[in-house]
Amino acid sequence: MSGLAEGEEAAATPAWTVRGLAVILRRIAGRAANLLLPPLCVSCRAPVDGHGGVCPACWAKIDFIEQPLCDRLGIPLPYPCDGPIVSAAALADPPAYGRARAVARYDGVMRELVHGLKYGDRQDGVALFARWLTHAGCDLLADAHIIVPVPLYRLRLWTRRFNQSALMGRELARRTGLPFEPLVLKRTRRTVSQVGLSAEQRRRNVAGAFAVDERRRPEIEGRNILLLDDVITTGATAEACTRALLRAGAARVDVLALARVTNPLAARL
């Protein structure tokens, strides 16, 4: 009796053939999807090579924050330095959090991207934002134990239907493998919009507005927390959240955001 049994034939199928077929099928499916839903720039809607990207013109208009920068506030510095340096602003008013980092300045295309996500339900850029956050916050992520997003008040969450910081945090956790804890921190009272408020008004507006859920304290006690937000303006929200986390036993809190205001005159925007 010659030949292989049915099970033996399946086992004898080269693994590379199966993998190659899977790759071909994925490519065909991808091309079909691109015909039905052509990939567009998440900012200006111009055609791009792949979904969830920005076109070269919009990329050139994003003012990414790179070294040199203040090690505490994450704001750009005008001169190069050999090692970590703290800005005069951080020395004059040290933040409660350890370090802050942001992907880019909050202006131009980046401002439009944030507004599209926050107010326009434009979630097609979340994966891209997570890639940017991974790069901008690489030193913070290396020390972090868990990712905690800045929460929305329950009524605002109900009307908006999603928390933009939680969307980015979930994707960032998927990319980095860090635990994601969106329910650890809660907003205990409704606050007015920070838009249009001065730095002092923002501080008073969010003071005491956050707390750690008592049932979840063990999840953060002695841990390094990466607090994730969409925009750092004056830092008032990050400060209020940090103080709540530290009171609940967190060892350290660092802050990572998609964008930040670097011009104090723009703090009311």
C-alpha cells in the first residue's frame, strides 16, 4: 500500500506554503478594502499610502517636540545640552508629577487632529497617535508599571460616548504590553470647560476634582503610573490627577500627552 494517509498529507504540507498563502490573502483583502475605502490623510483627507496616516504636507506642519527639552516639564529648550536639564519654569514652580512629555506643540495640524478626535469622533488616527506617543514617551514608558488615562466626568462621557485619552491609552498599552487601568482614577465632580480660563482659574477649576476608586487602590500602591492625556495646557489637570494618585499610594506619576501648549499666551485656547 503506497501513499500517505490523510493526516500525514496535512502534516507534510510545508509551513512556508501556508504562511505564503495567508500573506497573499491578506494583501488581496487589503487591496479590496482600499478600493472600497481609499486611505486618506487623517488631517486633510488627501490620498495616502495606508489607512491611519498623514500626508507629507501635513506631516511637515506638525511641530514635533524633540531634544533638547526640560526633563521635568518636557517643554523645548532653545539650546543643546549634554544631559538632562531642568528649565527655569520647572525650578520656579516644580510640578507634582515627575516628568512630562508630549508628541508635539498644540498648534496647526496637531491642534486640528486633537479637535477631530475630541469633538469630531475622528478615531481613525488613534493607532498613529499611539505610535507617536510610544516614541515621545519612551523614557517614561521604560519606568512605568501601568497606564492610567485622565477620566471624564460621567455625564460628559455619556454625551461624548468615549474618552479620547482612554482610546489612546488602550492602544498604547496594546503596543507596549503595559497594563491599562481606565477605572482607577475617577472625576468626582463636574467641572466647567478649561477653554478660555487663565492658569489660576484652571487650577481652581480642577482642584480636588479627581480621586482614586478605593476598591482599586491596591492596583496603584507602590507603582509607577503613566498618566495619559490629550493636551497639556497649563498642567492643572495633570497636577490634580497626580496629587490624587500620590495620595492613594502611587510611588511616582509621569505624564504623557499627544500635544502641549508651549506658549503661555496661548493657555486660554
